[in-house]
Amino acid sequence: MVAADPPQPPAGRSGVTFAEIAAHYGLSPRYVAENTRWGRHPDWPTSTGKRGRSNEYDPHQVDAFVQTHHHRPAPALTPDRAYTLTEIAAATGLATDTLYADISRNRWPQPDQTAPDGTRLWLGSTITRTLTSRRRYTPRTQTP
């Protein structure tokens, strides 16, 4: 889950380390430091200094990176309207195959309603709640 505010440095410090960034976003420090979607990403902020053996990063630059690369804005859905998977895909930009895969892997909630013809329906509030805790999927860029 992506937090909506920047990580906070300890008292007397202006920067945050990978360990503090990881704790703030609920990830492991090694993942944040070594993953190409985080600390090894070309757009990752430059270090502002050192604290012991750890690099420090400006918390606002880290938050800007996270908002750009890992935050999925919630779609504008009517909370009490029921949506089909096709409508959810159109509103969110997710592929219907991705939604079917999430359902089969139990990463998507059970339908709120079932239409008389058997169509599964989810309320807008359920969809919004689910997507706010879902990681962002972005297409990988091809390197020549």
C-alpha cells in the first residue's frame, strides 16, 4: 500500500535512509534498495548525504518518485452503483484479463451482487477500496 505522505526523517536529520523509506511504505529495506522499480530505478532521487554507511534521500523527492511511479489514483466511480468487470476495466485502465487473474488468485473481492443472468457485479465503493490498496502496474520500457 502506498502512503499518501512523505517518510519522516528522525529528529535532527533532514534525510531518510532506505530502511526508513521501506518502513514507511511497508516494504523490506533490501527490496527498496536493490529493486529496479525503487532504489535502482533511473528516476530515483540522488543522495543528499550519508548517515553512517547509509545514503540519505530528501523525503519530498522520495514521495514525488513514489507518487509518480507507484501511486494508482482511485477512479471516479459512483460508490453505490454496481459495475461489471468490463465496466471496471474501462474505468480503471486495467485489462479484463488482469482482473480475471486477480479473481482467480483471490486478490479481488467477492462480488457484491449477482445479476439474474449470473453476471457478477461490484459496487463502486468496493472497487475504489480495492484499488487504493493495490500496487501499481506499469508497462516495462524496452531497452535497446
